[in-house]
Amino acid sequence: MSRSAYSPSPVAYALLGDTEAMPTPLIEFPADDPERALRFWGGVLGVELSPRPEQAGQGWESDADGLRLGVHARGTGPGDTGSLPYFTVADMDAALERVREHGGSVIHPGERWSICRDSEGSPFALAA
């Protein structure tokens, strides 16, 4: 199993499954004022967030120096209440089953993205 800049623990690999290359996780922030949020994160972290390609969804994203940061206009979905880390999985159905087996819950299952809560109630997302 090869690893990129992100090297999860063996426990994380057990949860996420065996992947050939583990991309850097994405941390996504909803914004009431996206332009203000883009100025904020660009100024604080010195990164430029660019519009996402259509197949990646709406919003802006930066992938520089091991940081994947995303911003999108706040909506009413389960990923719109606060920051949300995304973890890449090889098999979404198997990963969702592992979430449930280990005491977590699945809030919004999907084929490409799913929103979950860990055993302590903290939200996170999985991406396939």
C-alpha cells in the first residue's frame, strides 16, 4: 500500500480500507459569504482557492503543500453546519458498513460522497 503525504495510522487504514494511493484529506468550510471566506483563508494560510471543476461539485478548493482546503456557499445540507473533513475510501459501501460497525452513524449515504458521524457524534465525510 503506497502512501502520499498523508500517512494515517493503521487504525485509519483499517477504517478507510486498502487504497493504492491515499490523497491528502479535504477539509471543507461552508460560508455565508464565500468571497469573504476566500479572502480570509487566502490571507491566513497564504493559499489561493480556485473554482472546482464541475464534476467535483460547487465551490473553491486549494491543494498546496499538503493542504486540501475547500469553501462552498452554505446551504441546508448536512455538510453545511461547520467544517467537515473528507477522507478518501476505496469502497464506499464497505466503508459505510465499517462506520456503523464501529459505533458511528451514516447521516447522508451517497455513491461519491457520504456524510457520517463518528462514535462521539462529530461529523465527517467519506469520498470515493
